[in-house]
Amino acid sequence: MAVTRENASVTYCVDVYSEDWDNGLAQVIVSGEAYLIESGPEFVHVSVKQVAREALVALEADRPLVIPGFIMKLGMFLVRITPISILRLASRFSAKRD
């Protein structure tokens, strides 16, 4: 965690190896900026194991996007049903705070 505090650029990689190179190899790579949440409600927490497990299940099902955890899925659903004009307005306000 100390490294993430110093450098927020992170990459998370999960590999599935098999001797059957034609059908058995899989890889998920996620890159981006990280920030640490020191505290918060426990029901929002999603474990690393759960994220990796859901990423591998999605990879096997040829789904390109994985959103782990019920709260995150609910949040993304709300974003999807929100009109784009409201999302743009919210984006402008959040950009001004930074």
C-alpha cells in the first residue's frame, strides 16, 4: 500500500495458464490510477479474490466488462439510466473541485 500512496499508476494482471495454448490461455489486465480508501462502509468493500474471480468468469464468457460487487453494479446501472446531459453537468462540477 505504501507504493500506491507514492505512485498511483497501477496495473493488475490475472493469467490463466494451460498446456492447451489454442484454447486454454487467458489474461486480464487492468491499468489505471488508484487511490486508497482508508475507511468506509463494509458493504461497499469488494475483495481482491472476488474481483479476480469475477474477471475470470467474465473472460470465459467473452464479456469485456466486469463490475464486481452489488453496490458497484447498482451504481453503474444508475449511471446507465441517467440522461447524458445530467452526467455531463455532474462531470463539469466534479472537474472544478479538482
